[in-house]
Amino acid sequence: MTPITISYLTGHIKTLLETDDLLRDVWVTGERRSWKRAASGHVYFTLKDSGATINAVMWRNSTVQHTWLPSAGDQILAHGYVGIYPERGAYQLYVNRIQPAGRGQLYAQFEALKARLDAAGLFDPERKRPIVPAPARMGVVTSADAAALRDVLRVLSARWPMVEVVVFPTLVQGADAPPQIVAALDAANRYSVEVAPLATILLVRGGGSIEDLWAFNDERVAYAVAQSAVPVISGVGHETDFTIADFVADLRMATPSAAAAAAVPDRAEHLEQLRALRRGLAQRAAQEIGVEARHVAHLRGRLARVHPQRQLDQRRQLLDARRERLHGTARGRLDRRREQVRAARLRLGALSPLAVLNRGYSIVQKVDGTVVMGPDESGTGEALTVRAARGAYTVTRTVG
């Protein structure tokens, strides 16, 4: 038999391994032992069970897609293919996917972290801030290419289109996701202080397995959410999914769409409330106007009763009445005076010297007008005037 080279032998074995249907697509279960991450990002580790050990490698492009990676002693399922590393002449497992051999292991880690953070006070209701009911501006921390972002923007546009949305992109799955989520939350808080205030931050991701959501069960992410100065609403996974970030967030919603709906009011409901308020204000205004109108009418009535013009009219009427009474009184008094004058005239006429003269008597007067009452009041030869009823004449006394 002709001898063959080691390279040829190794190549032949490599071909056999790589063409074997079982070894080309295999799941291997075992305990993770050694673990080394190279500067290139590739990970080299070993798997062991009770009877054997196998070397394994996972390239960087597969590593970064994993949020959860095993710790020493974890039982895992590793998927990949079996090949030969020619330089060492050793076969190894080329891994492209890792998951825990039992979900209980991940849940145990989840519960342990949850208990530790709860004891640290990160879940206390007193620590959580109220959500601004009608934000003007909000941040969204998620993958820029994820369906979750489209769902959030669709809900926000339908419910409250006037809100301004600032997206802070990050990985949401894989080993590099937790530090990127922390950095995105920090960027959102710095934006709120240095650029424009944010009312709320939405931390969202679509559904997936517990491994897919494991980035949101990272302690670094939990503390970043708790230390955010801006209130955080989480919406990670589906309705039945819970992550550590959900417990720390100021408000947890079941899905990204639900988180968006909780962050803003419903425009339709808001408009209906405004319409109801408008109707209520209109009714109240009508009632108030009615009350005030009746009050004004009452005041106008009172004003009309005390208006100067009305007082003048009443005074004029009173003046007319008094004038009439005064005129009546004056006429009565004048009539009585006339009657008295007439009576006095009658009495005077009866006593008048002319009346005596008309009865045939005469009045003898001296030149100075002195009435001669007897013969001794005039002398012989004295000129005297005799006034009779139909005239006066002069005589001279001739006898003594």
C-alpha cells in the first residue's frame, strides 16, 4: 500500500465528516466548560457530558445574534455541523446557535435577577413616575428596522398625530444588544436635557422566545431604565411575555402597539370630550345668560321706577294738581272777596252822602271845604257852597 500524507488523510476525513447527513446539521447537548472570546469576536469553548468532551467554535456573526450566552456549567443545546480543524487534526463542532438545554435554567436566572433587583428597590411603585397624558415630544428606543417601530408610529399617527417622535436606534437582540440599549436610553436622556425635552420614552420590541427577549432581562438595562430621568413605558414581546425591563419601567404594556396607545391620548376621544365640554359650556352659558337677562330686566324695572324722568313726570303731575288746587283756592277766595266787596259797596252805598242828597238833603261847605254843621260855624256875608243831589252852587249868608 502506498503511504499517504497527513494532509491528505485529514482532508479525506474532513470530506467524510462534511458529507455525512447527520454531521452536517446536528444538535448537541452538553455542559459548557471552557469559554474564550477572541479579539476577533469569535468564541471558543468546550462541551462535555459524562463520557466525552468536544471542542466548539462560534463565529462572531453568530455570537452577536445571541442575547443569552451560557455561563460555566450551564447545560445547553448547540446547533451546527461537525468539521475538522486541519492544523491540529482534531474534529470540532462549528456552532451557529445556542439555547439552554432546559427553559428552567433561563427562568431560574430570570427569577434570581428579579429577586435581586426587587430587593434593591427598582420595582417599588413609589419610585415610578406618572406618564404625561398628552406629550408634545417623545423618544422611542428600538431597532430602526423592526416592525415594532412601524407599529408604534402607526398607532401614534392614528391616535395623536401632533406628537413629535425621536427614534434612538439600538439592537434589541444579541450579545451586543444590552450595552446598545443602555447607550440609547442615555442618548435619549441627554437629548431631553440638551436639545428638546422628552415627555416619555418608549422601550419596545416585538415578540419572540425567551432567548430573543433576553437583552431586556439584562441587569445593565434594568438600571438604565431605573435611572432614566424621563419616564419609560415598556412594550416588549407579546401579552404573555414579561421581562425585567417591564418590572422596572414606569409603565408596562403588553405590546409595542399597546405602549404607543398608552403614551398618548386618543384624538377621537379627546375631540368628543371637547365637544361634550363645548356643549356643556354652551348650556351653562345659556343658563347664565338667562339668569343675568332676568336680573337685568329686574334692574331696568327698578331703574325705570327711580329714573329722573319718571320722577320729573310725577313731579310735573303733582305740580299740575297743586296748581289746580291753588287756582281753585284762589278763585274761591276771589269770589268771596268779590262778594264781600259787593256787600260792602251796598253797605257803603246805603251810607253814602250822595244817597242822603238824593233824598233832598244838601251839604253846606265853606270855601276851604269844611262842612258847616250849624249856623254858628259861619258868618254873615260869608260865601258858602251848597252841594245838592244834582249839583253844587254858591250862596252868601245874609242873616246872622
